[in-house]
Amino acid sequence: MSMNEGATNLFNVWLPQIDYNLCDGCGICVEKCPVGALGIVQGKAVVLRPDICNYCALCEEACPPQIIQLPYLIGVFPPSAEDYE
Ligand code: SF4
Ligand code: SF4
């Protein structure tokens, strides 16, 4: 299963979640995004190009107040026979 499977947004990909109430529009995440997926709209960071976001998490790491989160799907797999050996 690829990282982007199982998502629910318009482009069927997982996207950074930005807390718009706390974003001060500094633009650092926009500068750090390697593909140009982010922009500032009305003083807040926005994923303007969700179709090209590669989920690299550089914006999450770069945001000073740490208000960008990238949700991850946590899989719980049944034990294999090797686990009992
Ligand atoms: S996860 Fe990576 S590609 Fe996506 S918006 Fe953030 S920096 Fe850009
Ligand atoms: S780095 Fe954080 S505070 Fe700055 S514009 Fe991006 S989301 Fe907003």
C-alpha cells in the first residue's frame, strides 16, 4: 500500500494540516517546500497545490511554532509465524 492510499480529500492524497488560527503567515514553510505546493493567502499558509505535495514533511519541520502536522496511518499487523519461533 502506498503512503497516499486511503486518504479522503479532493485529490485523494494526504496533506499537511495547518492550524490556521495559529499561523502568523511568516512564509518559512513556503520557502522550505521543495515543490512549491504552499502559498500564503490572506496572511495564512495554505496548501495551494495539493496535487504536487509529496508529503516530505519539510514544512512540518520548518514551521517555528510547529503548527503543521502530517498525519500518518499507523498499521497494526497480525504476528507472523516467525514471531513465535
Ligand atoms: S509536505 Fe513537503 S511537499 Fe508537501 S507542502 Fe510540506 S514541504 Fe511541501
Ligand atoms: S511556517 Fe508555520 S507560522 Fe509560518 S506561514 Fe508556515 S504554517 Fe504559518
